[in-house]
Amino acid sequence: MNHHEEKADSANKVQPEKGTIAELPEYPIRFAGFWMRFWAYLLDLIVVGSLVRLIIKPAFRILDISIAEFNMFAPISIASAVIFYLYFVLMTKYLQQTLGKMVFGIKVVDLNREQLTWGTVLFREWIGRFISATIIVGYVIAAFLPKKQGLHDLFSDTMVIHVDK
């Protein structure tokens, strides 16, 4: 524990700050495996798809912007990609969980038990996911590694664990 994560309580005992990874229990951490992460990701895709259908498509219709094009640089594709990445980046940075991870009781943590930084989250969710999606085995390796990390976790020094309540 470093001095940034500690504060003294009324009994002069050192306690970890609220919201830090140092609050994690000392007993063995249960890593979230491939299938748990897969189902959480599918639920997240449903959430993102719903956001696009409820917000972006009606806005495009009101602004009379075509939603019929289906190429990578079509305005609807770009807006959908922005929603996708904002969802994953903001949820992971501020809550360490997306809605899918919340439902399945898992969260993203730093290997060093520190708060997730913007750099870590952006790299994990943007560059890391692109690499993992390009090389499909990037996601599948989570089934075989001891800490159940995907390629994007390995690159960003993160892991996904079960949240015990």
C-alpha cells in the first residue's frame, strides 16, 4: 500500500481509502473466466445496441441524416463506434464494470492493486480491444491463462475478477 491509498481513522489505524483496489480482500482472488466474460460482453453489446437504437437513430432521423448506409465510414457507423467506446471506457474508468460485468458480478482491476488510470483504461478498451478483435485468439487465450487474462488485459496490466458480496 502506498501513502496515497492510506488515511488514518479515529483510532490511528491505517485504512485504505474508499474505492481503491487496496480494499480487495487478502484471500485468494477468483479470476473471471472466458465464459463469464463472454456472457457479460454479450449483454454489453445488447446495451450498446439499445443505446444506438434509442438515441442515435432517432437523432439521425430528426436531423435527416441517412441511416441506410452500411460502410465503415458512414455517419451511423461512426456514431455507433463512438457510443460503443464511450460506454466501455467511461464505465470501466468510473465503475470498473460495465452493466454486463455488474450483472455477472465481475470487475476490471489493475494488477498492482491501484486505481485504473485513464491511460490504462483507454489502452485496454481502445487499442487492446482492437488488437484482441483483430487477432480472435486475443479473447480466447483468457480460457487458458492462469489469471484468465485476454490479450488486452495482458497489454494493459489488468485482470477481471469476481466481486464477492
